[in-house]
Amino acid sequence: MQFETDEKTVWCLLRCKQNTWRTTMLSLEQLGLRVHCPLIHERRRRKDTQNSFRLVCYPAFPGYIFVCLNAERFSVTPLYSIPGILGLVKWGKRIARIDSATMSALIMAGTRVLEATTSEFQCIGIPDKLTATIKRIYEQTDPDERVNFLLDLVSRERIALIKKEENLSY
């Protein structure tokens, strides 16, 4: 599943309150935005019975939602009026953008690693190094560590983009 973006459309990372992710996603979808929140599906033993389990879903990156924005057609101002939204992740004054290949790998890896019996997966059309990085993110059992690895990946992409822009300006 490739998430194609053109020059005007970019994937960004949105910070929100941890317990409001469902309503925040619904509000963003009502604005006509594409959103994604990778979920972890886990079977947990019920406390009231011994042989019964409950399926629990929770965000892989608590407090963060991926949103696809078109800078020409959409102002970010309405985002801040939605209850639960804390803001877009920024590096300096610029919004942190997520490459479409990275976004595709995050979605593919989340589906295959978290819902399958094996943690092996292939991201077709995605570089092996990026696939290994994404796999390492999802292998983290601590949600805070997953978020730290994700933010590290996004910041490395930002640094690479700045270097590319600097080389083009000469």
C-alpha cells in the first residue's frame, strides 16, 4: 500500500492527548483529511475469569497521529480548534514531514508485525535499511521507546532533506 504524495501534499505527525486519539481521528476525517494511527492488537486475560481473553487495541505511538496535509488547500489553523490536539511536530519553525516511503513502511510493518504470528515482513518497493529501521521500531515493547525511535527516524529524514535542499541551492 503506497501513500502517494505530490509536492503539495505531505504526511505530518500530529501530537494529541493520549486518551483522545479516537475522537481526534474522527474530527480530522470529518475535515476531509487522510489520517493514520497504527494500532497494536493484543489479547489480554480477563481478570474476572480464568479462561477468557479480551482483544484490546491501543495506539502504537501514544499521543501521535499521522495526518496528510495539502498546504495549498488546507490551513493548519482549524487543527488547533479540535479538542485534544496539541500541535504538529516541528523541527525549528518547519513542520516535520514524513516521506511517503516511510509512511508506507510504517503501515505495512504495523499490519504484518502486530497482527501476524511471525514478526517477519516484507515492504515491497521500500529500501531494506528503512524496512529494518521500521521493524526495530515495532519490536519495542515500551510505547515510549517506540515513540522515541519514531521521532529519531523523522528527525533523521528532516536532516537529510535539509542537506538535499542545501546542495540544490548551490
